[in-house]
Amino acid sequence: MIDRTDPESAIAEAAKKYSNWGRWGADDVLGTLNFLDEAKRREGAALVRRGVSHSLSQAFDMDGPQKGWRRRTNPVHTMLDTGTDAALGNQGFPHGIGGADDVIAMPLQCSTQWDGLGHIFDHGNAWNGRKAEKVVTSDGDLVTGIEHMAPHVAGRGVLLDVGRVIGGEHGELPDGFAITEEHLTATAAAHGVAVGRGDIVVVRTGRLTRARREGWGDYAGGDSPGLSFTTAGWLHASEIAAIATDTWGFEVRPNEFDHAFQPLHQVAIPNIGLLIGEMWDPDALAADCSGDGVYEFWLTAAPLPITGAVGSPVNPVAVK
């Protein structure tokens, strides 16, 4: 039972109870990705049967969900060279060759993305008990930069379509719906799939589906279904490698405490060492899984190896 008036005590208790500090040594930079080993990748690769692939990424363009909170904007895509330049002969190349070039400027957390281990701190502590000011400076994440994870995020993916199983005929959970451990396990049972060590879990709430139908509205930062704070124990005990949702903030919003902001993040990232994905698009995959009854697949979701970054855009690809 959550005491809404006391987030500090609940966070402190969960952080201590579910801490993975030191589990993989003092120098660890991967957190729960350590659970995703070679055997787990072989298991994931063996799930490819039909060769059908699905991108789990939203678009990266000016029509994205961001509203400017904390300077998060949608991507700005600018052409440096175009077909018009080539047709007019302005590019200075010989024998008729022409080309196009472009540039993009965007926050790394503006669309489908991973939260790196340097993204969230707990009382000034970063992942594995390091001091936040020694880890992330104006030069970036000097210790747990997202580049360390780039080779590792590929393995067995599992979809938990909580929206379809718990949300009824529309397949969508309402804003403020807190997904509990019981909801997650009931969904896994309904799908006939097990979730465990080294898995990359994708949770569909249906929130993105609704945003597509009704418009972005407050999708970025507003009320939303999401994981309950009480799932911290499940996130730890299940030994999953990573988890992603189709929502902006991963956990339920409004949060389950008065005067709190993202308390599950505060436990999951700096204490459990969990890789968290947000704003993923599992809708096409969910339709496929519903059609053939198979909710496990090969999933590759490597972050861009941006040195010192605390997050990264990603184009997850699920193959069945």
C-alpha cells in the first residue's frame, strides 16, 4: 500500500531493497544489461521464424510530441544540398554527378529513445553509488555514457500488451492507470509467454494509439498510464535487461505520491541500473503478435554511440 504523503520514505526503502550496486563490480557501466549475455542472444536469434520485421520507432520530425519542456523540442531537419542545387549545377562536381546532404538538430530524448544510466540521480548518487558530479559534467557522462551500451542491446524481446489484455475492447488504458506487477504477470500469462533474466520487455499501454487518433495533446509530460511505483520489486527480481513503453515517462502520471516527480525512475535507473526506453511504437508489432499468438521475438535496439550522452534516439527492430 502506497502512502501518498511520504514519497521520500518509499523511495529510500525501495532504493535500498532493490539496489544492484556492486553486483557486477565497482567499475560496472552496463547495469542490468549484464543479464543479456551470449546465451540469451542465441535464444533470441532462434526466435526468428517468418522473417517479418517491425520498427518500434516513432518518426523523428517536426510533427513530433514535444512541447518545449526543459528545452526539449522536436527535431529540426535542414537540407545542406538538394536536387535543385544539382539541377542548377551549383555544386561544382564534374561529369554530371550531384548529391544531397542534410543535418538534424534535436534533443536526444525527443522521440523514441533510451534513458542511459547517467540520466537520473538519487540524492546526488548516480548508478553504482558514484557521485553524480563526478559522473556527469558539462563534458557529458564521463563514466556511464550511452556509448558503452551500443554493442549490447540485442536479444530476446517480449511484448506485454497490457492495453489489450487489461484495457478491454479498445486496447487502451486510461490516463492515470497504474500498471502493477499483477497486471504484468496476468498479461504474460494471457500471452502464454514467460518474462525473465536478460529479456528486453516492451509494454504497450495504448497511449500512443490514442495520441495518433486524438492528436499529441499532453502526450509529452501529461497524464498517462504507466508502471506503478510498486513494480520496482518486479523490475529487480525478474532480472530483465531493459524495459520500454509507448509513453513519454514510462511510469504512471500523475505519479502515485503527492508532490513527487518520476519516483520509479529514481529507483530504477541509479539503483537497479535498469535501461529504460520511452516513446516506443509497438502498435504494428502488437497487431502481428495478436494475429499469430507469438509474443516473443528477436529485438535489436542499439543506442547511437554518442560519447558521453545520457540518452539516445533508437530505432528498435523486432523480427519474428
